[in-house]
Amino acid sequence: MGLFTDFYNTVAKFFRPQDDENGGDSSKSVATNRLKLVLMQDRTNLTPKILEQMRGELIDLLSKYVELDKELLELNFEHEGDQVALMLSIPVIRAKDEEEIEAAINNSKQQEDSSDDADENSDEEFVDVTDESSEQIEKNSDENDSEQDSVDEEFSENTENATQPIKKKSKKTSENIEESEENLQEEVFE
Amino acid sequence: MTGRVIVITSGKGGVGKTTTSANIGTALAKEGYKVVLIDTDLGLRNLDLLLGLENRIVYTIVDVIEDRCKLKQALVKDKKNPNLSLLAAAQTRDKTAVNADQLKDICEELKKKNDFVLIDCPAGIEQGFQNAVSGASEAIVVTTPEMSAIRDADRIIGLLEAKEEIENYRLLLNRVRPNLIKSNEMMSVDDVVEILSCPLIGIIPEDTGIITSTNKGEPIVNDETALAGQAYRNVAKRVLGEEVPFLDLDEPKGFVAKIKDIFAKLKVKV
């Protein structure tokens, strides 16, 4: 596993923008990054903290199934026609095999077992989760809910406002995107 | 004849909407098309100054709306090019003197007898913007490679998306400084296009010639040697549907050589 990653990183280094090597702090890249973040907020009304949290959870979730380049993962809201779409660009280094996936799932399950008194039925849920990724999203965020109650309270006001503009804007969005966006927000932050 | 109505807008002030309107309008007129420029910045009119027509204005758009004159009487012909005329904004009134329907009617009337109606939109996203956009079916969003201008452009793009009348909009990136891009101190054209995910219609380099051309009241497209003039002429061609390559300004190496190249080409032409 490590070999793959090392190799990928060596190759990827050549393709990353140059300012990454200068520490990425040229005033241009600072501006670009600040702007990208502020536009995500403008387009969705989500706060930076929530966006970062969403990104983190997505990475955790996806890492169970594929080995991905976390640095290059891009999360962005873009205008698509008259709607806003959530664009995810996920550089996959390689897919994991079944054993690794199971190990990763067990691993995360154990972590949650130890970190809080996990739901009694979480065991059963996590076994057949591999097949249906949509369920996975829901259940995963359910699990996280309990951990993040304190954080959520802080944000509950924001999120209530935040869900509205998306609904308005994405009137005709392909239902998948709309649903998944709403799922994410409602499930994770309510 | 049914002309095209294009609104030139930006959200943020001072990014070059009026300069862009004057130059694209003049360039299209030079290509032989009949063009009317409408200044919708009521109370803060400036398009007349950039065209050098400030002393010829008798009637304004408000006079037309309030029936003090005919539409034809209010159109001021350009000094050099009879294809180009200006419908000036009223300087003594504010944005409430005109409403969206009235402006729409004027555009409908003008597009019967002209190939292009270009609307110079005021800054902001309030009534003035709503009015200016109402009659148009196309938009050019002007921005500069600065965070505040890009953020405002993003907002404008969102608003344009919501307007059914606007069939297409394109981005014009103004005041680009290749040397700053080269030293990683300014966002590059690619950065801006990626962030706004909006098709590009032009890249205009920062050019001190703009200042002198404004001083003289003569759009820079009339200056055959100016780089910004060349860039605006290219924009006009793209408006006409021609495929013109963008001036390659942010080539990492040999920028000076490129400029020299462009000048050399221009000299050959002249």
C-alpha cells in the first residue's frame, strides 16, 4: 500500500502547481484560495467551518473504499445552468481490495465504538453497508451526529438559513445532486 | 433588421464597463455595423466623455421616456463614425427616472434599425442593473483579476443565470498585468476562468494608453498601435462570431519578445 502511495506522490509532484513547492504562499495563490472559499460561501450560504467539516467527512468516507489523494481533492460549488451544483473532484490513486475495505470499515467501527457508546445496531448496519453507498452516507452521518452534537448546536442557526438558498437555486437540478446535497446538510447538521 | 442587444455589466464599479462599452461599440462601428450605445448610469453618466461627445448632448434617455423628444432626436452621432450613436443618460436624475419596461421598449425600438445595441450598465445589483439587463438578450461581464471584482462578477453571473431573457453571457477580463502574473502576484487568466467557470470573450492588458485616450475622448480601438486597442478589436470580432486567438500575454518566457512581435506585426500592417 505504501509503495503505491510513494510512487504516486513522486509522480504527482511533477504535475502539482509550482507554488506548492514554494509553500503555496505566493500572494496569487493566497488570493485564489481565499476567493474559492469565499465564493463557495457566497454560492451556498454555508460557513467555512461547515464546509471544512463536510470535506473532512467526505474524505473519511471515501478513504474506506479507495486510496485517494487528499491534497488534490477538490470540493466546489459551481453554477450549472441556473442551478448550483456540488462538484467533487477526487483523484483516486487506486481502488482498495475487499479485504482492505473490510479492514477499514472495521477499523472505523472500532474507533467509534471506543470514542462513544455506539448504537447497538451499528454492527449490523456496517456489515451490509458496502453494497449500498447511499445508505452508507446516511448511516455514516448518523454515527457522526452523536459525536458532533456540540458543534451542531453552534451551527444549527446557520444551517437552517443555509438550506434555503440551495433549494431555491436548484429548482431543476438533477434529483441526485439535490437530494445528496440536502441529505448531507440535513443529516449531518440538523 | 433585428439587432442584437448586449448589456455590459460587472457588479463592481471601476473595472472598465464604460471603457469596454465605448471600445466595443466603436470597433463594431468600424467594422461597418450600425451601433447604438445606451448609457444607463443615470446621474453618473460618463460614456459621453469617453466618446468625446459631451458637448453634443441635447436630449437624454429620460427626455425620450418622458416624451420631450423623439427617440431619433436623442441619438448623438459619433464625430468620426456615422455608424455609431449614443443615447446618453440624464445627469440630473437618478435611477428611479427609468423603469425596466421603458428601457425594454427603447431597446426594442432601437434594434429594428441597428445591428447592435450596447447597454452600459451601472455598478451594483439594484434597480439600475435590473433596468439595464431587462432589454438585453446577451451579456458581457467585465472583471479584473482582483478578488473583489471577481467575487462581484460571480454574483452578477448568478443573477444573469436567473434571467430567462439572457441567452448567453461571456467574461471580459480587463486590466491584466502579465508581469505580475508571471511573478505570481496576480491571478492568471486561467485561474479566473476556472473560478468563475464562464466562457471568455476577451483579455485586455493594462495599458496606460487608456488614460490618454480617455483624456482625449477617443476610444483606444482607434489607436492602431495600442495593445489594449488590438485586444478590444479582437473582442469585437468575437462578438461577430469570428474565432480570434487570444493575445498570448502570460507566456512565462519571452513576454517582451511577444510584445515586440505584436508591434512588428502592426508596423507591417500600417
